[in-house]
Amino acid sequence: MNEARMYADGFETMFAKQEDFMAFLKQIGRVSSWDRRRSKDLRLIAFEADSKIAGELQEQYDRNGQDPGILEDTLQNTGMLLKVKRQYYPVRSCAIQSILNRAGISGPALRKVDKNVYARILNDCLKVAKGDALLRFSAGKVSAVLGGDGHDYAVLDMEQIFAMSVEYLQKTFPGCSYLGGFYDHTRASAIWEIGGEEKLLSVYKAELAAYGLNPTDMELKPVIRVTTSNTGDSGVNIYPMLMFGAGKKSIALGDPLRLEHKNGATLQKFEEQLKLTYGKYQLAVGKLSRLLMIPIYHPINCMVGVMKRLDVPKRDAMEAADMFKSQYGEDPCTAHELYYGISEVIFMLETEGESGSRITKMEEKIARALGINWKDYDLAQEVKW
């Protein structure tokens, strides 16, 4: 972790120890805050190195002992400031989508226009925006501009979310152990192995044995991932997952227990979600077991078609399909085998050193495959990408 660069848009840090993860959440909480403003009072300003405002901000930062790297990093990334009354705040990359949402506009063409034109378009929309905006400030920049009315975004303290998760998991599953966590400016996530809970996987292991597979050789471990965000990027989500094999590869088990940051969401409601974890896990494993009963006659075409439907990047999809083909050939198999093959994409990203956010988003994508009709993709003709 490079604390001096915590302000950077691309900042991310990983934690091998639970106590370090929790200590960091406390630290980031101390350099973060929320503020509520009228949406129509906000203005986006193009930020350029040779502008008058750049010079004024540099002087202000020198006077206040603020890190000038915040300004330099903003120039290299968004090149935008948010003006609130007479104050100017650097805008972090992860805040842009929430600002667009607050202004009520969207479209890929916006990315192609000049920064000054871009700012003018957004400001014209903000002038007529209704209601309040909830601003998230963190490590010297604006990280989000969210809905600030009572029915809009609900703040759920990140440190408390994970403290409650730790307490619940340790109390409910005495054999649980922390495996790792990460934080970036869009989300934080941690994962725990649920040790000593053979009942969670007993039915699944019996199903595997019935289909001629050896669950002992697979080295299956039940795990739980908790993910949340302060920027609107994610709800407070509890994901049932599996790890298998000596390499501890991840298998996502479908939709999470999800608590959105809105409609009066509270920490008490999150606690209620935690209490549903055991039942959710059993249901999720049941969905995975059902894939054993779906025969697939054109495995490579089916696998590629499903990954295309899930919006897995083509390069990753083709690599996973080639790997499956080299290991198992093109003989008929089950959707269960293909799902494990598709999940290799997650392991590929991990070994390539991809960010925690990208890996967790890929887990979410692949998990959707448990809910599709696999027979729709079991076709003789090659998939056109």
C-alpha cells in the first residue's frame, strides 16, 4: 500500500490480514466525509494546467499544506473540478458516472467532446436538476455525486459493514478464516472461508459422486464474499462462493444477498441479510448442482455463446474456451463442466494481477450463467463474435 498516493484515481490496495483491512477502513473513514447540496448549485469546471484557477488552487494547497499531487493526478485523469459555491474540488474518475446520472444525461458521444463543451453540457442540465445531491469526499477529491433526497442514496458506513460481517461470521461459523480483501475508490471487498461446515456442501458432494465425480479430489471449500461501495458502484452484497483445487480457484454461486443503498437501507437491515447467509448458500449450491443434469452436445460453441451473452471480453473468453478444449476435447459434457470452464476466466484475471474491482465484477458476470437456459446456446454452428 502506498499511502502517499491514496488520493490517486488508480489507487488500490490489497490486504492479506483482516486486522490490516479493518485498520485501513478506519483510516479512509477519517479522510472522508459527506455533504448535502442542492443539485442546481453544482457546476463542473474544465481544469487545465495553465489556467488561472490552477494557479490559485496551487497557492491554496501550498498555504493549507495539502498535497499538490492531488491536482496533478486530477489533470492526468478527469481534468475536472466541481464548484460548490466558491470552493473548487478535484473530481475523481469514479465520480463522473454519478455526476452524469445527477444531471440526467448519458451517451458515449459525451466522451468525445472537448472538456469545456463537456462541462457546459453538464452544467446546463444541472441548472434544472431537481432535489439535493449527496457529495462523497475522500482523500482530497470528490468520489461521487449521488441523490441526496430522503428516498435516494442511503449511507451505510463501510467500516461498520465489515465489522458486522466479521462478528457474524465468527460467531455463526466458528471455523471461518479471512482469505483476503481489497479497497479502491469504487468499492471494498473481503472474502472468508467457512471452515468446519460440511453440511453446506454435503448434498452437492453427493450429487457430484452420483455423476461419477470425486468431490474429495476437487478440494471444495465454501466461501463468502462481502462487497460494498460508497460511490453507487455496488450495493452491500453478500456472495456465496466456492473455492476448489490446490490453486484455490473461485466459483461464483449466483446472485448475492443484496442491500441497495436506498429506500431507507440501514445497518439493521444488513444484519438481517447476514442472518440469511446459511439458507442463501444452500440455495445457491442447489443451482450449481442442477447444471449436472443439463447435457451439452456442442460444448465449445455453447461455452463461447454463453460467455458472449455474459459480456465476457472476447480475448478472455477465447482463452478459456481453448483451455477447456485442450483439456477435455469436444465430446458431449454437462453444463456443470462448462460452468467450471468459464470460471477459469476469474483465475486468469487473478494470475494476470488484475484489480480486485475487475475480478469481483467478473465474478458477478459469470454468476449470471446459473440463471440462463443453456440449451439455447448448445448449437452445432460456430458462434459469430
